[in-house]
Amino acid sequence: YQMYHAFALIAAAWAAARWPGGLTSASGWLFVAGTVIFSGSLYVLSLTGLRWLGAITPIGGLAFLAGWLCLAAACWKS
């Protein structure tokens, strides 16, 4: 997920250059937040064994979904 959303972050940067606005900016930040929360929590979970971090992992997944929705909406509006 981290690798694929790094490509999504590049796409969001391209879209922000082509269609500047709040939605493209929000999509980029949501991809960053999703990567940190989703992938970061899984990394920390696997390295430390802190089981409670598994509960916050879906928040990162929701950030990924919201990022894709914002990016799609920005493309649709332009």
C-alpha cells in the first residue's frame, strides 16, 4: 500500500499542477496521512508487537479512500 500510494501522491502532485485547488491539495495530504497512519502503524505493530495499533490502521485506510475520492472529484470538476 505504501508503494502504490507513493504513485498516487505523484498523481496528486501532477493533478495539483494541472488543476490547482483545494481538492487536489486535500488528496495529497490525505495520501500522506494514510501512508503514515496505515503503513506506519503496521510497521510499529510488527516491530514492537503493540497490538492496540491494529485498531488505528483502518483510519489510514479511510484516509486513502478519502484521498482517492478527492482526487477523482478534482478531475471530475475540471
